[in-house]
Amino acid sequence: MDAALAVTGLSKRYGATDALRGIDLEVAPGELVGLLGPNGAGKSTLVKIACGLVRPTSGEARICGAPAGSPAARGALGYLAELFRFPGWASADEILALHQRLARSGGGAAERAELLELVGLGGEAARRVETMSKGMQQRLGIAQALVGRPALLLLDEPTSALDPTGRRTVRSLLEELRRRGQAVLLNTHLLSEVEHVCDRVAIIDRGALVAAGRPGDLSGISGVEIETASGIRRFPGATRDDVPELVARLVGEGERIYDVRVVRPTLEDAYLAAVAP
Ligand SMILES: Nc1ncnc2c1ncn2[C@@H]1O[C@H](COP(=O)(O)OP(=O)(O)OP(=O)(O)O)[C@@H](O)[C@H]1O
Ligand SMILES: [Mg+2]
């Protein structure tokens, strides 16, 4: 089975700027991959190339086996742009109906109602865009990307305007997509989001891939720190299960224990270590 997204040796140069310098990245069918990186790293450029909106300088992107930009590739993906704006006079239902026509989806009113429900906008079908908050518009944008049940969703910072409840809604939505076997490439600056929902994470910096793996694996080595009368003793690699033994040993050696801390490095630590300051 073809990868939902296969990017090989992808480079993009804008004038004197190397936005991408030879990126290799795969998203398997049904896989949820987080794409992280500082401002200007090249995340949106990669997604735009996958959509066929930007032509690569070299290398290629394939969607379910079809070259990016081809009708087959476009038909297999849903896209929410980083900066998008729907016409203010249109209702939520009209926006989705328009995108059903563009995506040639035969899902009709049932699909529109299901998508609005999925993004927490059930009951808002008749509401006009100009009366919606930014967060509601962003959720409508996600519903729009889901029209026609694409095999691959490209979401460029889909939760940047959402409050914590909205983010939770989107997180459950992403989990639902995984159950349905739809693949997602999620651009975001929210590390906690990636840590919670993504199967895999890729970190790019200045156009190059600097780290990739499962969030737990990237987070690095954990350990135990024990504060004793003679100072802090560190046990790299030790886990919570080792704590009773370690404490007993130190007490046996005559140490007095004041505090015990199980250290679990976060994805944030891994991210900060991977990207240049
Ligand atoms: N159309 C363009 N013309 C010229 N330079 C561009 C263009 N689009 C992007 N760039 C440059 O390419 C680089 C990568 O930009 P890109 O938007 O892909 O970054 P990003 O990782 O999405 O950043 P952010 O987190 O801020 O959204 C930046 O240096 C940007 O200025
Ligand atoms: Mg961007």
C-alpha cells in the first residue's frame, strides 16, 4: 500500500532563501504525524508543495502514490491553510456545500451535518461566518478539510485560535480520524498537542529534518534525582520502580533523604535540543 504522503529529497528555494533543503518524510496510511519547527523552518512550504500549490525546486512529494498537484493527489487530500478566510456572508452549511462541489463529494446534507457535529458546530449550520468567533471559523475550516473523507489531511496550525475546550474537541477529532484510517500531517507549535495525539513527530529547522521518531522516544533519557544531606544524587536511566531500592541503599549508607524526584524529559526538552538557538 502506498504511503499517504511520501516526500523525498524535497528542496525549495525562494530567491536567496532555502526554505527546504532535501527533506525525506513519510506518513503511513492512517498515521498521525506532527510537524514541528521554529517560525520560518519550512513547515508551511512543505505542506503547500504536498497540496500542489507550490512547485519544489528539486525532489518530489507523492500523495497515495500520485505526484503532488495531480488530480489523483488532489482528490486524495484535504487541506486547511495556515491563513484562510471564508466569505463573511456565507453560512457554515454553504461553505461545506461549496467544498462538497469542489471536492465532488456526494455526501450531501448528511455529510455536512456529520462534519459540523464532529468539530463541535452541530446546530450552527445556518450561522454566517462573519458572526463566528475565530475559533469557530477555525473549526469550520477543519470540517471543510474533511469533506469527501480524504485519505490524507494536511492541517497547518489548525488549533492556533482555539481555546482549551476547542483544542480538546480537535484532539478527539484527530483520534477519531485515526480510528477511521485517515492519515494526518499536523503542523503546530503546540508541543503538548503532539505529545498527546501524534504517532510520530518530525522536527525541521531551517529547511532540514533534525529529528524524527515517536514522541516518547524523542523525549530522551529519564532518571531519578534524590536530595540528600550531602547534595543532589542523580541516577540517569533509573525509573520510578527503582526508587525504593535507591532510597533504601542511600539510607543504608547513612544518608538522610529530603526529596525524591522522577525526571521525565518532555518533548519540549527534545525540541529545544534539536533546533538551533
Ligand atoms: N512565497 C514566498 N516567497 C519568498 N519566501 C518565502 C515564501 N514563502 C515562504 N518563504 C520563506 O521560506 C521560509 C520558510 O517559510 P514557511 O512559511 O514554510 O515556514 P513555517 O515553518 O511554516 O513558519 P511558521 O511557523 O512561521 O508558520 C521562510 O524563510 C519564509 O520567509
Ligand atoms: Mg507556517
